[in-house]
Amino acid sequence: MTSIRISMELRDELSELKVHPEESYEDVIRRLVEMCVDDEPLSDRTIQAINESVDDIKAGRVSSLEDVAGDLKLN
């Protein structure tokens, strides 16, 4: 067991996230961590798509939200 130092503001925010009044801060923090960690690895196809997207951005092959909205006549 160890202690951590947090601000009163963060403590209050954690209190608001409790599922029930008796839930410990450790349980709240554990639940938050589990929600944030995705232990499923990316597929090769997804990694390839990400790399292609990065290449598109670097090459300037992008459109602004305004341009897309205009093309779809949403403005």
C-alpha cells in the first residue's frame, strides 16, 4: 500500500465519479485506468491505414471541414 498526493479539486472530481458512496478512490482510479487502456493490439490493416493517412497529411492531401461541408452543400 502507498499514498499519493492529489489536490482537493481532483479528490472532489474523483468523489463525483464514485458509483456508490462507499466506493474507494482506488476502485474509482482502477475503473478509469481500465476504461483508458485498450489491450487489443492494432491489426496490420489498421496500422497500414494509419500510415497511409499520415502520408496523406504530410503530402497535403487533406480537406478542411469547411471544404467538405461545402462539397456536400451543408453550408
